[in-house]
Amino acid sequence: MAENSAGGVGFGSVVSSLFGGEAGKQPGAAHARMPGRGGIVHELYWPALIPAILLIAYGLVVVWSASLTNSDANIVKQSAGVALGLVGAAIVWRYDYRQLQNMSTWLLVADVALMLLPRVPGLAYTAKGMTGWVRLGGLQFQPSEVGKLVTIFLMAALCAQFNGRVKDLRDYVKLCGTLLVPFAAIMAQPDLGTGLIILVTGAAIIICAGAKREWVIVTLIVFALGCALIVFCSMNWGFPLKTYQLNRLMVFADPSLENTEYGYNLQQAKIAVGSGGLLGKGLTAATQSQGGFLPENHTDFIFARLAEEFGFVGAVGLLGLYGWLVFSTLRLAQKLEAPFAKLVLAGVVAMWSYQLLQNVGMCIGIMPITGIPLPFVSYGATSMVVQVTAVGIVQSVYLHRTKSA
């Protein structure tokens, strides 16, 4: 395990070791593999593609069930999102992602532009109190979803230049400062859920790039103090968190509030999950969801709906598919030598893992409620397009695993 210039073991090196060696090994290793020559079958990374396809199918089934009693859930639009996502994934798969490594400035500009696009007069579209959508004619989408992928490439490009060891504190601060730029832009909407995804994904890439343990610990302490300050200001002056966001945090911190109007969503989600039992009530037979007691059961709380319909077995099966997808992607990263490739995959895995943890966690009360979709499952065409495209990124990394990667 590599040591940093200060004599300590880099925290990022510990994480990088999970990928089978230092992220900083120089590209061009003699044993690097060339793209497959046996046709399209050999150009696809099936260990990640199969679970992704199964997750998409699983999600379509649940959204179809929700659409029977929920007019907000449109299975046709969701299927269109899958189709567009497959087109995006195919394009990204054939595109040599490595060309983005030297475009960090343009990536930063594009990232901020996407986050601020909903603030442009004439384009902005507000839904459920958040100005996070853009409407162009009959087309409506969330630019911040695309921004998640841009952030992954941005941070991976910046961090790859350190070859697995961020030795200078100034470099670490610059990386953290760069990450805060798209975060601040997304909070202008405001969209706390997506903002947290941006932070977690970017932080994971920085850690995997070789940041020292002590720097990360200090950053976490500062972050915790900052969160406490935000909550304090919001409680006393109503800024920057909105009332409903603050109430969600209060319910999470004080379980006794679950029986109040502020804890209604969490209470109904827990009832839905628990009532599913071992095998569930059956497709379209979920009383909490079909009866309208569980709010947002096609988006934010779709896991609770799924658990009610398919029970413990169905929920564990879903988590198993996510585990398969995540660990197969990590396995691919383990076989690579190029820092940029490793860090791109680290970012994709961090995005999937955090969204999974947050969405499932809030349905069972171990995470505060935020509007974060469950990848491949929650209703939302833009989210579906982005998540399927992320699978295309993994396939592109596999396809272009050459000596010069």
C-alpha cells in the first residue's frame, strides 16, 4: 500500500486497494487487455448488464401496478424513458469516454449550466414546490439528473491527474472547492436530494483518488458543523431549509413525531413495508399503496410499495440485484490500471449506492426523508434515462479497456 509524502498511508489508497491495487498505476501496463474481437457479445460487460436489465424490468412491473390507481404514474412515459436510456447507453458505450479526461474546464461549465438551467426565465417549470424542471414544448426533463453524470466525469478528470496520491493539502482543498460549485448551483433551485448525491459522489471520487485520512476526517467534522449551523438557522430564521425539509429532519431525529402530521409519510411507509410480510400481498393487491394511504408510492416511496406487494423475499431479491450490479462494477474497476477509468467507475458506484441507501433507508426510518429516486425503479423518465446511460458508461469503460486507457 502506497504511503503519501507525509509518511502516512493515504486514506484513498485504502479504498483504491479494493480495486486491486493503486489507482495511481500508470496507464500502459503490459497486461492491460484490448477490446474484445469476437463481436458484440464479447464487447459487452454482462456481469453488470444483466442485473441492470433485471432491475429495469422489475421497476417497470411496479410502476405499471402503480399506474392502475395513480394518474401520476404513466407506464407509457416510463417505458419511453427506458427506450431513450437505451439509446443514450448505446451512444455512450461506443463513445470513447477517455476523451473527456482533458476537458475538465468544459465539464465544470456544463455542470453548472445544467444545474442553473431551471432558473432561466421561459424554460423553468415548477412541480411540487421545486423549480427543478425545464420544459421545451411538450418535453419536460430535469437537467440536474444529467448533471450527476457530468459531475462524475468532472471529478474523475480532476482527480486522475494525481495518480492515486493527493499529496498537497492545497490540491485537496481545490478538489473540494470545485465539488462545491455544482452543489451550490443545484441548491439554488433548491434541490437538497440531488445536492447530496452530488456531494457524496464527488467525495467518493476524491477519497478514492488518494486523499489523506486526516483531511477526510476534518472535512467530515466541518461538514457536520455546517449541517448543524444550517439546521439552527432554519429553526430560528427559516433559512436556508424550507419548513417541510426541516420537519423531515425533526421527524428523523425524534421518532415520537412519527404520530404527528409531519411523520405521516414515514409512518405509512413503515406500515406498507411491514404489512408485506414474507411473500407480500401480491401485485396490484397492496392495500396501503393502492388505497392511496402511502404518498408518492410511485417515486420516493416506491420501495415501500414494492415491499408491500412482493414482501421480504421481493425486497431482498431487489437488493440482491443491486449488490450484483455494484460489485460487478467494482470487479471491473479492479481489473483496470488507468486512474481515470477507475475513478469514473467509483463515481457511478457511489451514485447508485447512495441513492439505494437513501431511498430504502428513508422507507424504513434509518435515513431522513429526501426526494431521491430509487435507481432503475422509481417513476421518472429523466431519472431512468440517466441511470440506464450510467450502465452505458460502465460498458464504455469495458469496451475501451486498452493499454492507453
